[in-house]
Amino acid sequence: MKLRRIALIVALGMLAVACTAASEPTTTTVAPSTTTTSTTLATTTTTLLEVGGEGVDPQLTALVRALYVLPDGEGAIAAPASVVDGFRKAQNPTTPGQATAYVGEIGNGTRVAVVEAGGDVTLAVADPGWKVVGGWWPSHQVGAELGEFPRTVAVVGSDARPNENRDTARSDSIHFVALDGEGSAVLVGLPRDSWVTIPSGGHSKVNSALAFGGPELMMETFTELTGAEFDGYLLTGFAGFQDMIEVLGGLEIDVPRALNDRSAKASIDAGLQVLKASDALAFTRVRKDLPDGDFGRQANGGLALIAGAAMVKEMGVSAIPALMESSWDMYSTDMTAEELLTLAAAVTRVDLEKTSNVVAAGSPGSAGGGSVVFLADSAYVTFEDMVDGHLEE
């Protein structure tokens, strides 16, 4: 199926959420120099294409050219040392004849870019000056450089309705996403009613941590529960989720079973289909119509994340700057632009056919005057196992 341009990862990733920008990406054509030491970039001829009234930043062009030219001297180019070393050690490199840059700007004024040159991909961030933060360059035998892995993030949907603060509502959907950086990923769903220790004091359902102390307490709770060192979180609410699906043009997903749940406003047929925004939200919220209740709900949430990641993967890495720009107001995060950009790029390299989607094991019970989930010992084994991006069979 030909997919519309999208923007929103949630993710994750993951990915994680994906939506498209309303305008075409900034495009620059660069003809790299064939020398190996030249730093004279002022005479470079570029073809500028405007996007949304904004022109191409010539400093990005200079950065990309410098990467392939590799001027001599310490600190001559803003790029990870491992990338520069890889370029210098390349055997019989084939410098591409042109590059195309896709640029987006996120809410705090930081710019992000994906620059494609043949099979090469350069990831760059400007805050305020441009720097290379990752990518992969087969023309110079340099493999994927996307920061430190494995990487674990929390992807959370809060119970915030439209006009409510997503950062202070209860969390409604909780997933831990771990990537190994080499194409493998694990999604672990956590039942929202799990009875856990809250670092601020006492015990409660895990979904209350967000309401008690915002994202900071939520992440402290996740860390204490799992023992994992999280690299960040992505948090959205009902409105943000539906907005992202609207921009996405729907969520293409293979629904495993027909759903008819009045409380979740779900009436969804089984099979491969494109869900509209309201149905996509309902799909992730159905609980009463599932034989395993909240456990099945979290499994479906994992399927939705994988489906979104598949759409991002289909669009390719060049779509990432536009999706970051368009989705910026739709979620909260503690990750930097560099971390988000490299994480999204890593999601496009995941083999989704082999991605594990599991739910932490537990059993229903009663505590604190209400129904809860008591996590099983095996849940803690899963938490320990997930952090390398793999689960043992």
C-alpha cells in the first residue's frame, strides 16, 4: 500500500509516533570536492529549494562537504571521532556526486537534518551550529553510528483527555522499548494496574506515579521497578495520539480479532486495515472485550507501536526531520534533539518481523481498596532480559 507522508514516532522505536509536515523538505544539491584536504567551501555552487519560506542553510552544505573532504587539524569538523576515523581509514572510497538534505525545526528552535548521498546517510543537528550526530556511509565503509546502544526508552500514553495536562494525568498505556542498535528490538507492555512501590512513598498502581509526581516520578518508578537504566521517555495523551493518527492518514495494522467494546468505543473488524484516529485510539484502549483484560490491552498497544514503526520504516529515514517538526507539540520527552534523531533513525533499521512484543506477567488481585495486578516473578526476569534489545527464548 502506498503510504502517505508521515510524521510521529513514538518511537520508537521508537520509535514510536509518526506524522508528516505539511510542506516539502528543504533540499540542497551538493557536488563534493574530489580532493582530500581542501577546506575552501566559499566557491561551492548549490541549488536552493525553499520550503515554507525558509531557505537552505549553507552551513549544513559546508558541514556535509567537509565530512567528505576531511580537512586536516583537530576539531576541523563537528562530528564524532569514530565517524571521522572511519572516513580517514576508508579503502578506495567512492565520493557521491550529490546529496539531498531534509531539514526540520522542532519547537525550541533546534534544527535537525537527514542528508542522503547515494546510499550514505548523515544525521545532523544545529543548536545553534550544525554538527554530525550519526549516520551510515557505505561509500566509505563506515557502518551505522547512532550513539550508544543498547538503548531503552519508555513509551507512555497518559489518560489526559483533550485540554487536560498529559504530564499530570494517570498513565493509561505503558511500554518499555529496547533496541540493540543492530536491528533487534523488544517491546514490553506493563499493565497499568500493576501494584508497585512508588519512590515518593508507599505502594500504588503504577499508573498513579505520573499523577503523583509527573514524568520525573514516573521514570523513577519505572527504574526502581525494572532495574533498567532508561535513556528517556515519550509521553502523549488522547488528543496528541489522535492528532498524530490524523496526520498519519490512519494506522495501517492487522487487527488480530474483532473488537466490540462499548466502554472503549470500539467496533473494529479483524484483519489488515487502516484505522482512523478514533478507532486507532479505541484499539489501544479495549480491555473488557479481551479474554485477558489489561494484559491483552497492552499487547494490542505493542502491535500499534510496531505498526507505526512499520509505516516510518516504509517512508524511510529522510522523513524523520519532517515528522519531528510536525509532531513536536504532540508529545512530551526528556530526550535531546540528537537523541531523538538517532533513535528514530535506529527504528528505521529494525527488523520488525523479529521484534518481540510481550507483556509483563502477573495476576489480578485486590489492594488499596481496588482491583490491581500483582506482577509475577517472571516479570522481573523479563525486565532484566529486555535491556539488551533481545529476549531469551
